[in-house]
Amino acid sequence: MSGELLSSKVVVVEEEPRVRGITAAPTSVAAAVGIAERGPIGVPVLCSSFEEYQTRYGGFTLTADMTLGAMGFFENGGTQLWCVRTCHHAEIAEAGTATAIRASCYLTSPGAPTPATVVGTAPAPYRLEDGDKLVAAVNGGADLDAVFHGGPAYVESAAGPFALADGQTLSVRIDGGPAQPIAFAAADFVAIATATAKEVSAAINAQLEDGKAIVSGNAVRIVSDRKGTTSRVEVTGGTANTVLGFPVNPSLGTGNVGDVHAVTALEVQQIAEAAIAGVLVSTIPGGFLEIRTIAAGVNAQVQVRAATAQGFGLDTALHQGAASGAANALRVEGKDPGSYANSIELEVRVPSSGEVGAFDLAVVEDGVYREVFPNIRMTPGAERYVERIINDTKTGSNLIRVVDQLLQGSPSLAIQTVQLAGGDDGLMGLDDNDFIGSPTAKTGMHALDQVQDIALLLVPGRATPAVHNAMLRYCEIDRDGAVFAVLDPPAGMSAVEIVAYVEATAALLNLSEFGALYWPRVKVLNPSKAVFGSQDKLVVPPSGIVAGVYARTDAARPGGIYDPPAGIDAGRMFGVLGFETDEVLEERKRDLVYPKRINPLTTGPGLPRFIDGSRTLKGDGNFPYVAERRGVIFIERSLKQGLQFARHKNNTEGLRATVRRTITAFLLTQMNNGAFRTREPKTAFFVDVSDQLNTPSVVFAGKLIARVGLATNKPAEFIVLRISQDTRALEAELAAAGG
């Protein structure tokens, strides 16, 4: 019905609500970055149980701290865990340089024409130079070139001489790394006020890493050591740049590869297949390059020419196909990179249906039949085509994936048993950067950038100063204070050592209120004696367990987020059988660590093993306790989402009143849930959307300002009992006697 008042009618008009409901933001969705047996590299996956985690990320291994962390998280009450598996990257700013390798093998088809194939002897990534080539002749045709280019990024100053002053600085960032401060001292120049380009270059080279300064006429050029599209040079500041005149915009490298000194197998495949017609390029177990003709049979030929770069390890002999042979018909790879798939065997069996041209494929892991796919075919378009069945994301294999080699005639597979090989976890050279990651490549922690609901961050087992600082920075800066970090202690630390670590080694004390550190590591029941040995107990990082306690406390009641996850009730840790060091059982040792904002994990006679502290790492911030800080994060996230309705509306008194009422209604609910020190609204919180805040200049700037004050709870850390002699009877007797 039309709402226009054109004829006599009754019109119903629903008004917008004066008070909007605000949906509570999630508080206990955790995210973990670490090592697992298998799973995708650098891709966040949500797991809602430990069984689901194991299905996707495998079981226990000696290096898989994330698996132990996930076990503790779910055992203690956690229900949602986003997981990111990492490995070593040749270049953390380039996701394609992950060094983990899929195990693989080929299943063959008998009596089929075979392609011509040449295999290299050098594993990826390949060290090349700008302009290096892969040159090949295919099927007797002319030589075809695939050329690899990579040029460095550089920035160039103004022309000298330069009127520098003693103590001036220049800040330079190379290839996305940390900013490097360059200091200029008068002692390094003949006359610093008329510094030459040569002198400035020498001063920069004495302090710069991963790059160099060269003289370009009367100017200075800062050049990255890396050559390729991931090369980057940026002058980020410093007092000297007003004189030197470097551009402040970042400079990027050039070419068709990310780093010409570490060309990935995928880059070779893409460039070579685009330039050399008639071939398919791939890698085989060990990371070696394989080039084979698309055509098969006696006329199929491929010959790599001498002009090809030696970095590929390819021979220059003529390779020919054959009219009949055991042709590689189906490439089988681990579903994920990693050595786990080296223990997988594939059995091609007579089809259970007896259908001609079909076969059954069984997947065997460590001698145990894990999966069987019956009656599949090599014919594209068939209902049970091998790629469609095995690679289906929902009903396909959890262990392998397949690539049809598209042989002529789509011949069926021979009856055979073949084992996968060449898988590697990519842990050699593993360093802190592989956990910290890159915001441009979305590696490490930054793989979580697009996951909006996470509230907790843990990196189980990687307790280093760089990782701890990066976790706090990610939560407070990158995630705009919407995530809280749970930090593990380094292994084997005494009370004195963990204090030194927090105060000096990692400089965590008073660094951030968006994270908390727990000490020491804990003992749990050995979950796999086949992996970890015969001991009954295993020492593990506590972050997964602690995050599970957070989640359990949050879910215990409406407003559970405001309850400190500590103490013998809320802070009880399930599955913990002891501690790495018994020092934490001594009160005098806890007296050492607690003032440094380190939360002990301890127990006592007749008590469970529990979290004995609820302090963030920063004592002089707005909200220095774990429940207090996390509660405010919850309120801020909920308000931010709940006030989206006000964006782009006219900034009137009516809108501001609606915003005030909406915030107040939400905070009244939180007050009743125990968020604040009182249950009297006037003393529990305030909401100010007044004209004093929203002046005409503020309104004209397109802003609506609401100021919210919260009287948050403080935990009772110390219980003080004052005991004295009861003299009340004596005093009464003296009073009666007139004394």
C-alpha cells in the first residue's frame, strides 16, 4: 500500500527505534600461530574442537607446539580457535617463498605413449641473476626463451654537497624490515657542513643492513640488496633528510620475479609455460624442476640449450618420448606441504564394481587404511572423474590431492602401490619472522588480518623477545586494541631469570596492557609416548591452557568477561599435573615475579593447580588488569559495531540523543552483569554527547563525539587479615567498675 496521502486512508508508519540494540561482541575466540604436522601454510582455519583440529592439522609431533596448545585450549573450555600454520620462508614478505614442500609421486598408466621429460638437479628456490634464461627447443622447433628479470629498488637524494650537522639522523627501511636509524657524526666528515656524496655514502654503508649506498654523480643512491618485485626502499624520516632530499615515497623493485636470487618453482612454472609453448613445468620430490612435453610418443622431444642458467641444474641432452611405456598419468601430492605425507602409500586396485576403465584408490598412512575411493575414472567429464572425487573440498581426501596429467586417450591406471616422497616441513632456518609475518604477504600473525572476530592471540612455544613484542604490537596497534595476547614464558626459566627477561631481555615490563605473561611452563600427561618418549609427563607452554581458562570464565555466566580468570575457582587449570619448576610453589619466589607483572601458575596443599595472577604487562595504563582490560575491549568492540547505524546520518541533536540512549542502554546491561564497581548508574559510568563536545566546528568537520567513562572493577589481589587480642570483655569489666 502506498504511504502517500493522496486519498482518504489509514497509513501505518513504523518509527525508527529511539534506542538501538547492541549485539555483544565475541570475547573468547582465540587465534594461534605455530607449527603443526600438516595443514595449509599461512591460511587461517577455524576449529571448534580438538578432534576437528586433528582432522585438519594432524597429530602430535616433536615440533608441533600449536597442537599441544590447541589440546590445552579445548580441554580447559575453549570452543573456537583460528589456527595458522607457518614454516620458514625464504622471504617473509613473499608468501610463495614458503620452504615447506608437498610429498608427491606419480601413478602410471601402462602401454600409453609417454612425453619427453627433462629433470633438474638443483632444488627450488633457484638462485639466478637479472636476465638469466631458460632456453629450450620443443618437438624439433626453434629455440624459445623464458627470461627472468629482477631489478633492485632504490631512492636517490638531491645533489650535494650537503649542509649536514653533527648528530642528524636518517631513517631507512629496506624490503619491509624494521626502520634502520643512520646517524651522521662530524668526525666522519672532513667538513660536515659541506659533506660530499662519497662521505655520506660511506657513513650510510657503515650502518645499513640489507642494502648499500652508492654515489650517483653528486647524489647518493640507497639501493636494496634484493633484486625483484619484492625489493623495497623507503626513507621514513630523520632530521637529515631536509638536507639530503630523499623522496619519502617508497621505491619498488622491478622485474617478473619477487627475488631473482630466490626464484620460486611457481614463478618458473608461470614464466616458462607462458614463453615456451608445448611444455608443462612442475616440481618433483626434492623441489627439482621437471619440464615435459604436452605431446607424447616418439615425436615428442625437448632439449634444454646451453644458454640456460646453471641455477636450474638442467642437462642439455635431447630427451624423447616413447610409443608405449609406463606413462605418468596421475600426479598425487600431499594435500598440504609437509613430511607427514612421506608415510602415505597409494594402492590402485581392481574396481569393486568391476566396471571397465574404472579403479579403486586406497590411501594408506603408516600401514593403516585411512581412505578408499571406489570406482573412479581418468576421463574428464565423467561423474566419478578422479580430480572431482579426490579434490572435493567437502567429501574428498583429507590427506592427498591429485593432478591429472591428461594423457592422450585418458588411459586407466595400472594396478600398483606407490609411496609419496619428498615432503618437507620447511623448518630449516625457521626464525621469529616466520611467526611474526608480513602485512603485505599476509604471512605469520598477519594471516589473521582479515579474521574479524578474534579476541585472543597466542603463539605456542615461540617465546622470544621479538615474537613477544610483535604479539603486543599486533594486538594494540595492528588490531587497534581489539585483541589480547597471552604470552608463554621461555623454557627453563627460574624466578630470577623470568624477571630479568621481562625487565631487560625482552623489555616487556610496562610495555602494553594488551597482553599478559604467565610463568612457568606446565606439566601435562604425555599425550603420545610414541612421539615424546616413555616419560609420563610432558612440559608444555601454558598459553593454550590459559586461553582456555579465559574462554571458560567468559562463558560461565552473562558478564563472565568481567571476572578475573584467576584464583582457585575461575583460574583452575584442567589437565595440569605440575610445573616446570617448583620455585613457583614458594611464596618468596612469587614475591619476586608478581611485582614485575608476571602471573604465576601455582598450587598449594589441598588446592588445584591454578592461575595466581590477573595482571597485564602495564601497570600505569588505563586498565591494568586482565579482566578489566578485556572487559573494556568487549565494550569498545560492541559499541563500535552497534553504532554503525549512526554513520552518514545528519548530525542533529536527535541523532546524538539516540546515540547517548543506545550507549546508556548497553552499559546498563553490562552494569547488571557486573562490569563496574557499583550498580548505581550515576557512579558506574557516564555518557557525554553534549554540545560542549560537539561544537559547531566539530559538527562541520563531520564528527560526532561521545565520551564514555567506566568505573571498572579491580580484583582483590591481596587479602589482609588484621588479628588482635579480643579485649572486649575486659574493657566492659573495667567500664562497669568505673575504671
